[in-house]
Amino acid sequence: MTLEIRDLTAFHGKVQALHGLSLRVEPAQVHALLGRNGAGKSAVLGRIMGLLPAAQGRIGWDGQDITHWPTPRIARAGIALVPEAREVFASLTVRENLMLAGRIGRGDWTARRVGALFPNLAARMGTPAGMLSGGEQQMLAIGRALMTSPRLLLLDEPTEGLAAPMVAVLQSALASLKAEGLAILLVEQNTRFAVALADQVTLISRGAAVWTGTPAAFAGAQAERARYLGA
């Protein structure tokens, strides 16, 4: 299944967040979306999920135009978002968080399978999510999204605020998901983390895609990195 975005425009209230953005995410690939704070990266994910109102442009998924679909229908079609704020249900246990999300899935993922991917969670299935560490909450947020059995995972800043050992755990888990054929659109400030996983890299500035290429091409794009990332 391919995600294809063409000439997408979106607004946060009266503020235009996306300016004619085009982007393509291929099946079983990781596409990293990089840019400075405020460049519009999170707006891309929100617009894909129908969380921002439709303006201009088109979002195609598996040959269907999903531009104006409501969020629940988009989720049932196989796209899942892991938000930057994680937004786990603090008073519910790890297992309960997972099982709630599993109600809209096709059964490809179970709590046991999530525990195998994230052993930290396997040992804490009965623990309220509010008692987990930040890294464990991030694992739970990803696991909850996986319980919907997505074909495309949208990840918004998954390493934010995490220590290096936890970042390494996440990188290993995402590499495993990629190897299993899951497509991932990754928004991330940790450039090294993102590029290590990516098959394609897109730079975004002021709500528009300004450069796209392979990780190898990105390594050589010194002028573009300096201009759009300050690196």
C-alpha cells in the first residue's frame, strides 16, 4: 500500500501550516520527514489522519482518495498515528491500553506480540500506564498503535526526551517492524536516529517539501542540511 500526497494545503486555525506539500511513502519503507521546529512536520501527520480540516490537495492511500475521510475510517483503513504527546490512558493498565486499541484492528497484533517486541512492557502488563517511565510510555504508545494492525505507522518525535539506551531500544524495534514489511512515516528531530532507519528522507520548510533523496544522498547534501536543519 502506497501513500501519495499531492499539493497538500492545511491550516491550524487561521494559520497556514502546509503549502502545497507533496510526498510519497512506499510500502515496507521508512520515510523520514525532517525540518526545523515549526516547519510543518507534525501538521503533515495530523492532516493525513484527518485531524486538520481539508483545504487543497489530495491524499491517496492504496489507490483511494482519503482526503476527506474522517479519522476513524482512516484508522480502519490501516493508518495509525503515534502522537508526540503519547497520550496513553494513565489510569488504565498497559494491557487495558492495548486492548482498547485492539478493538479496531484485524487481529494481526496481540498484547503478547507487543510484549515480545517490547520486553519492558511484557513485565508490566498489569501496571497503570501513568506509572511507566517516559520510554515505557513511548513503547506503549507505539504498541497501542500496532494493536490496530496498521499498514502505515505515523510516528511523531518518538525519541523526544528519551535517554540514549531507550533510543537504542526504539531503533531496534522499529527496524524489526520495517523488516516485517510495515511502512513508517517518521517525524524526528534526532537526525541520526531517523536517517539510520530511513529508505527515503524529505526535508520540509515552511510547510513545503524542499528536498527528497536517499540517506546516501542526504549525507552529501551539506548545503541543504545547513539551510533547512542548521546542521
